[in-house]
Amino acid sequence: MERHPDSALLFLQQFSVDDCRDREQKAYYNLLLTQALDKTYRSITDAPITSALAFYRHSEDSLKKAKAFFYQGRQYSEAKEYDAAVRCYLCALTAMKQLDEPKYKALC
């Protein structure tokens, strides 16, 4: 995803969220799809990231929670809903502070 987001997007587009077996897989697929769209400078559609955030909002996985809030914030920014975007970015920051990895703590 980091080095070749265009390839990741093409790969993800070969599947559908309906191919996923459970809510967790659907949330992860939607998060990855949103990340790939953003990294390839495409517009972030509302439905996938909203669905992912609905799952990760109460998750113990702080990294995925932070990413979901961040990309929801990106979607709000694209829609010029800046107050909502800032709220999402602050939630992402809060989730990142819970991570025990120097790479992510440095971003806070």
C-alpha cells in the first residue's frame, strides 16, 4: 500500500465488500479501499469509510481506529465540512496516542 497504492487499489477493486465473511473483514476491506483511494489521489467516497469507522470506533485496535478516523476526516475535508474533519482528526490523534510504537508516537 505504501509503495504501490495504485496496484493495491487495482487488487482491491477485483473484490467486493460482499465477498467478505463478517463485519470485521468488511470493515478492514473498506478501510483499505479508502486508504488506496486517498493514496492515489482519488475522491474518498462516503459509504466505505463510514462503514469502517462504525466498526472501528469501539475497537481495541488503536491503529485501525486511528486510520478510520483519519480517513473519515479526509472525506469530510473533501466535502468542505471542516468542523467535522477536525473532530475526526482529533479522535485519530487520541487513538494514536494509545499505540506503543515509536513510529506512531512521533506523529503525535
